[in-house]
Amino acid sequence: MRLILASNNEGKIKEFSQILGEIDIEVVPLKQMGFDIEVVEDKETFIENAIKKATEICEICHEPVLADDSGLAVDYLKGAPGVYSARYSDPDASPEKNRIKLLEKLKGVPYEQRTARFICTLALAFPDGRLMTSHGECEGIITKEQRGESGFGYDPLFYYLPFNKTFAELTPDEKNEVSHRGRAIRNLRDELRKM
């Protein structure tokens, strides 16, 4: 089975390919298929954005399309950056700028008030109109400085207590085991296996 992944993020492509490859599903990034489609993520929830991306691209490609919307929700910031995680500092934000803005927003905030969670929702749209969704979360604490060289996005700031490391300090296998996206992909993998 082949799924078109509605993302060109190298980190996400690796995570999806590794976990879904376990059940012989080939994950093909959108650009590799020759499509350059940009779906505007203008919904108020992760699941609405994921469904919008998957269904709109599926209508164009006529193949199963997997889309995710994920981000970071910080309790002290009342759930921000949330659905705006990728463009937290500005519409054309870089991950580095977003991390700097988050650190500035939490300046002086003690560790016990820096709780956060990574959230991932997936939507898999089929050409026949079927839709599958999946959800995953991971709890952590936002550090006061960036740590680690791996991962992407907010990973250098997201401290995962059971491993005593930030996500950017974990190996890819460790991260896939516990991450929000890893959990959501495994849930989806299990549903696909039943099919």
C-alpha cells in the first residue's frame, strides 16, 4: 500500500516511513509525486486542519493521503502556540525564531509552571471518501535553554522526564517510542493492520 504524505518535512517523513514501513506501507512525500500543493491551515483545531489537508489533497491526487497537524501546547501560555506552532513568531517563521520567542515568553517562569505537551492528530483520506483519524500526546517541560542536536521544531526545548533528556537529545528510535507523533502513527498503523 502506498500513502502520499502531505508534508515535505524531512523529520516527519523519516518518522512516518519508519513506523508505517513495519506493515509494508510506502510513504511518499507530496513533492516526490510531482505535486506542489499548499493547503491553508486556517482551522481552530489540530484535527480540523489535518482533515482539511488530507481531503483536499486526496481530491487532487486520487490516492490515499495522510496529513498531520501537530504542535506544542504550553500550560502557562493557555495552550499557545497550539495550532500556530509552526508560525509562532511570524508567518514565515523559522524553527529557531519560534524557539527564541517561546523562551522569551517563559522568561522567569519557574520549572513547575513550564509544563507542556506535544499534540499530534492524523487524518488519512481515501479516494472513496473514507476517513481515518488518530491522536497522540506526550507530556513534558519546557527547558530554559536549547539542548540537543537531533529532532526538529521545538524538540531542543521539550524535556521528557522519563528519559531525563530533551527530544533533541533522544535517538530517532527513542523519540518514535514516546513522541506524540510516534503514538499517533502507531495507533493508525494498528488500525490499518486490521484493514
